[in-house]
Amino acid sequence: MPQRKIFHGWWIVLTGAVLQLLQGSLLGQAYGSYIVVLGADFGWTRTQLSLASALREMEGGIVGPLQGWLVDRVGPRRVTRAGIVIFGAGFMLFSQVQTLGMFYASFMVMAIGASLMGYLTITTAVVQWFVRRRSTALSLTSVGGALGGVVVPITVLALETFGWRATAFGSGVLVMAVGLPITQLLVHRPSDKGLGPDGAPMVEGAANSTNAMSPGDFTLGEALRQPSFWWLSIGHGFALFVVGAVNTHMVSHLTETLGYSLGRAAFVYSMLTLMFMFGTLAGGWIGDHSSKRFMAFGCMGAHAIGMLLLSHAAATWMVVSFVIIHGLAWGMRGPQMAALRADYFGAGAFGKIMGVSNMIVIVGAIFGPVFAGLVYDQTGSYRIGFDTLAVLAAVGSIFFALAKRPKPRVTAEVAL
């Protein structure tokens, strides 16, 4: 009896998960811990340190449209390889930082690399390979980022044992040593292997490497004319006000406001990302069997409740409640952001559509951390900042409620 081969799309998912694991554990989820040690070493303020995160996100918004075009044009493998090399080199540059200007410059290099090897590239690749199980595939890819948060205590241990400079340089070496070999698995589209999405036989006349558009796919221009494109983008941006602020400042809040040790605060963050992973796994299945839009609506309300709990935490049970509520909402909502756009506008121009959308979405990721850091520097507390972000999350739920699926694209054949 012949052995059944694993559908190559799942290898794409695994590759994306590993790349997100590297990013999350070494920088994305670990940056809150770097803030603590860099602040102690150089005396930089929370606003100055938050600005580095803002610059990283700003770069993603600026580069997004070009990156989306590149991924659609040349495929994810080449883009990811370039990103891995730049990301690793950025870490090595970061390890030599002596001034605030050098710090920002190294972060911009890391930001470019992280973008090219990160969310937009991997998500665009996964979307090409799945339709029926798209939410599940995107959710499993995001598990890598969640695991990155779970293993952040290892990065913290390295920071405490070897110092931040050695940890940063070693991170650059690790990124290249692990990341470059696995990019070989990143095949652009199922048609490149004679397959259709979800492992189905390839349909004659289906989109291929030279003609990626299927009849039902929206072009970038057509997507931009749909109100749902803008509602999804704005709602996603409002979500990232909260997520960006938590990722950047939660460890500082726990250590300086609640008196946690750095190790204990990092453990709480790892539990948060563990909840994110559980939410991701549950959300993938739910998204494939129910309304992704209403799931996102509910998760925004949960983000608001979680932020209020963190802001006013006076006991362990409030921190634990925040971890559970915010973590599950983050995990359930996150993968639906790409899945909703792919469901609404198709996969043919997904990279371009997602890249332009990122220019709007990134506003939240930029200003959420900066706003929270500025409030802390002015008041000595995160409370006003976190309370304001809770209100924004509640308001953001409205945009997902408005983001109804557009009418099917009318092709020339249908019009006839």
C-alpha cells in the first residue's frame, strides 16, 4: 500500500511557525525584557525605548506595499532569505550599540529584516496553499510566535547570564543558522508542484506562477474600493494599539509598578503567550466553521476588559485574569485578520492588498507603545495610558461589525 505524502502546504506552515518562533523568542516578545536591561544600562527613558519599537513598526508600514509586490512577484523564498540575512546582521550591529542613535539605526536594520522574513511574507505564502482550511493553517503558523513568547524566559536567562550584548550577537548567528536552510521549503504556489489549494488535484487553467489571478480574485484597486477593506484595516489597527503596548510595556509595568522581578515578569509574559497559543489553536478551528468577523468583534471586547484588569491590577488574580482574557483574545483574533482578507478578496493579489492594508494597521502598532511610554514618563504610571487603550479596543469592535463581506467580483465572463 503506497504511503500517503504530507501535503506540502503543511511544510509551508511549519516553516512559517519556525521563523515566527525565532522572531518572537529573540526580539518581538523579548523586547520588553530588553527595555528593562537597556534602561538600567544607559538610563534611557521609556519614551526613548518605545520609539525604537515604533520605528520598527513604522518601517513595516512603509515597506509593506513594496514587500507585498515582491512576494507576489518573485515568491516568498527569495524575500525571506534576504530578510533572514538582514535580521541576523541587525542583531550583530545591535550588540555593538553605544549611543541612542546607534540603537535606533540597528533597530531599523533588524526591522527591515524582520519584515521581509515575517508576517506578511509568510502569511501570503500560506494563503496561496489553503482555502478550505485557511484559518487553521494561519493559526498553526502563528503558534510559532506564541511559542516564541513561551520560551522568552530562555532569552531572559541569557540576558542575565551572558549580558545583552552577547545575547544579541548570538541571536544573529542563530537566526541565520536555523532560518536560511528551512527557506528551501517555501514554494510559492501549489501549482508549482502540480497541486491545487488544500492538496486537491490541480485544475486545468488554474492560476500558476505567471498568472496568479483567479476569476474571483480582487485586484488591489478593486479591493481599495470596497468599504470592508477600510473597516478591516482600521479595526486591525485599533487592536494593535493594545497588543503593541502590552508587548512593549507589560514587563516594565509588572517590575516597576507591581514589584515583580524580571524573571517573574518574563514568566507572566510566557504564560500570556501560552494563552495566545491556546487561543490560536481554538480560533483556527472556529474560524473555519463560523464567522471570523464576529469572532474578531468579540475579541476586541475581551482586549478592552483585559487592559482594564492589567491597568488596575492590585492582586495576583487580576494579573492572572488579564493573562487568560487578553491572551485568548489575541490568539483567536490574530490569524483571522489575514484569513478575513483572503476570504473577502482572494489570494491572487493578497500580498499587495495586505501590504497596503499594513500602512493603516501599523498606526496602532506604532502609537500604542509610544503613547503608553509617554504617559508613564509624564505620570510615573501606566494607568491612564492603559485605560485609554482599553477604550480604543472597545471602539475598534465597531469596525469589525461594519466589515461585511463584499459582493463577489464580477468577471468579464459573468458580465456577458
